[in-house]
Amino acid sequence: MEGSIEARVSHEVDRWLQWLPRWRPGTHRARVRLCQRCFGSPILAAAGLDIDVPHPVQHAFSMRMKGVIDLAVDDYTSRNLPMLHREIRLAEERKARRPYRAGEGLDPEYAGLDVDPEPVADQPFLFTLGGLEEETAAEAALPAPRPFTPEEKEALREEVRLADDFAKQLGRRICVELAQHRFRIGNAVERLIEPQVADMLADLDRELDSPGWPS
């Protein structure tokens, strides 16, 4: 969407709040690996979502804020960093040639999550979505680009550094802005998420106290 970063953040918080009533505790196997997007995220801490909040709820929020950052960085790169912009465009063209992309077109709530369940020892999968994506990527690979000269490598490194600095500054700005939304975020979690978590824990407690369990 168009507008200031503050307006974009407010808009994405609104959309996350609209999605939140649809969340239900998952029944699938729990994650084994920590989510690198969410674990230790300063954005989640700024929103008050870093402690005692289910990971899917955190992930849905962090991916929406990532979208705000990505759009702003893309705009900054296209206007100010020509070499990096060209390399990103070429990478996107290579990606577009792939006939199958498992994570393509997902809503922000699901983007960035593992497309396949965690493997189980001695229970191999017949195939995985990630494996199919890798196979089709190899089939559609473009010829290797022309090697960079030392001067071009240095210039590209500098543009990458500038893009990283811009993204970090933007992340800090978003953290400050999220302080304005902490109350309504916390209120929604208290009303919509905490009762579901409490019910799930109560069900687990009843199962552990079941007479069928060995004493």
C-alpha cells in the first residue's frame, strides 16, 4: 500500500487483528527447530508478543512487518542502488523460470514456514514439496552470469551494506511505531488467544490425570 511507514505499520496491525480471531491451536507435530524469523525478534518484543504467545501468532505478525520492510527496501534499492537492483531483478527472473515453487502465493500468516513436516527417524517420505522444488529449480537453471570484476564486487558489497543499513534503520523505526499499538495488540491476545491456550492446557491436564495412565 502507499503512504508513510507509520500508516503501513498501522494497516498491517489492523489486518493481523482481523486475522487473529481465525487462529486455532495446531494439532500437527510441534516444531523442532527455532524459527529464525521470530526467535529474539526486536519487532515482536516491541509489539509485546515475545513472551507466552504461540509461535503461529508471532509468525503471522512478524511476517506482516517483514512485508513492510521488504517493500520499503525494494523501493530504496530501485531508486538508489542500481547494481543491487539489477542483481535482484536477475535473481527474480531465474526464480520465475521455475515451474514449481512450494511457498509461492501464501498469505503472510503462512509465508516462511516449513512446507514439509519434520522428518521422523525410520519413516522416510516418498517425496517432499521442498525436494520437488529443488528438482525443478535445477532443471530450469539459467546459464551462469558473467563474473564480476574486483571493482564491481566492491561496488556491489557497498550497495548491499547500504541496503542493510536502511533495513536496520527502518526496523528500529517500526519498533518505535509499534509502541503505539501495544495496548490493542495485547488486548486482542488476551481476549482471543489466551483462552484457547488455557483450554488446551486444561485438556492436557485432564489427559494426564486420566485413569488410563499408569500410576
